[in-house]
Amino acid sequence: MKKDHNFMYNFFKIIFKFPFCLYYLPKWENKEVIPKEGPIIFCGNHRHLYDQFLPMIATKRIIHYMAKKEYFDGKFAWFFKATGCISVNRSIKDVKSASQAIRVLKKGYALGIFPEGTRNKTNEVLLPFKKGVVSLAQKTGATIVPFVITGKYKFLKGKLKCTFLEPLKINKEDDLDKVNETLHNMMLKAIEKSVK
């Protein structure tokens, strides 16, 4: 990872962290399960543009988020590039972005993916998962760190919470469809339990 990614990532993290926390009063659970070293993939549900900030604030590790290509075409493209995000063209099977993600993990870094593939704007608790998370984990030996975000982004009273679940390791011989289903069910139950 480039040195400037280190600097810019941490710079913007400091700028956003304090007003974000003061405004939303978020809470975190089970941060201690996040591995301090080695390749990991943060994998969470996605309902709001700010969802990426909760795992970022919870760990000292720099998270390279997979972000849709459209973000890199606009006036804030410099921001996503400077903070080490990876552009993903969702209209095709983006081999280039997959290769970049693999390089990040092979170097022992952290990757961030929202497996629903887009923000969930439906009434469903959780959309079906794409297989990118489990596929990358199997190819690189990375540990999956699932997290669920509950509550709302409301000033002081949204009960916003990010809960980290038990990390998952995938073996070379594991069936990806079954593992993907297990991951989905695991996160779905955690969300439903949290909102009761």
C-alpha cells in the first residue's frame, strides 16, 4: 500500500471521527474479535452511505473499501483514490478490481466489502449476498470479519450500533455457496436479535 494512502486515510479518519461520534453517539460491540494482523475482510450490511465509517473508527487497521466505479468518475474521485479504495464496475465481472483486492489481502491488509452489492433500500432485512467475500477469502486465506449495523443515523437518538460477529475462516475445499449462505444467515440472525 502506498504511503500517501496511510497518511490520507488517517487524516480523514480523524476529521470525520469526532463530529460523527458526537452527532450520532454510535456504539460498538465485540471490537476485540478483530484480528490485529494478517489479511481480513470486513463484511457488513449496507443501508446508509456512512456505514463504512463504523468499522473504520472501530479499528486502527486501514480498510481498503471496494467502492462502485461511479464514485471514481465524480468530483470526489481524488478522495476515494487517496484513501486506498478500490473501484468496482458493477455492470461487468470486474477482473481488475478483483486482482487489486487479492493484492491487498496477499500483503496482509484489510479489505472492506458490502456483500449485498448495493445499499439496501427495500423492506428486506438483508439482501442476497454476492459471492465476492467468500471467494476472495478462499483464494487468499483471509479471515472474514462480519459486522452488522443496526439503529438509525439520527441526531443523538438513533441508537446506532455496530456489532462484530465471530470471524470466519474458509478452507480450500469448502463449498462457497454453503459458506455464503451460512454467512448470510449468521448476519441476518444477528440483526434480527439486535432489533428485538
